[in-house]
Amino acid sequence: MDRWDWLFKKKTLRRAWHICYGCMMQNGSDTERSVFYSEGTPVQVLGRPWMQCPRCGSTNTKSLQNLKDEGSDAAFWGLEQIVRKLPRRQYQFKSKVPGG
């Protein structure tokens, strides 16, 4: 795997990891219960694509790639450490949201 393939894969994976601010507020800022992994298609809200949280149904989410692009380095670094620490299957689950 050359360097560009590695960078593309890493950036693609960052787009699949999301933090849900709705879950963050409901769970008392428990980050591990607010992060999810989804390669699904985003939901269009007012013409802008948002990823819907499979736990609570909120679209108040951001991908790790968005955090990186915005320059939120501290938040990005902390979330990336959390998702590396635990297995991906812990964050992948069937949607509990009707129609999701």
C-alpha cells in the first residue's frame, strides 16, 4: 500500500466515525456512549447532509473528519484515542430509530 492509498483509507475511516451531541447531552458527557461508526448514507436536512445517530435519531452529529477539517485538534485527538482503544464492533449496532 503506497502512501496515498494509506492517506485515503485513513480519511475515509474518519468520515465513518461520528460523535452525537444529542447522546452526549443525554449521557452526561460520556463520550464512549456518544460515538458511533456508520458507513450509511446521510440524511438531508435543509439541503445539507447529516448523519443520523442510530441510538437517539438526532442529526446533531459530526464526523471525526469534520472535526479535523475545522481545526478542532484537541477534540479530534481525544475522540481518535477513544475509538482506537476499543473494538469497532462496540460502536456498530443496528439502528433503534424507526425507518433507520
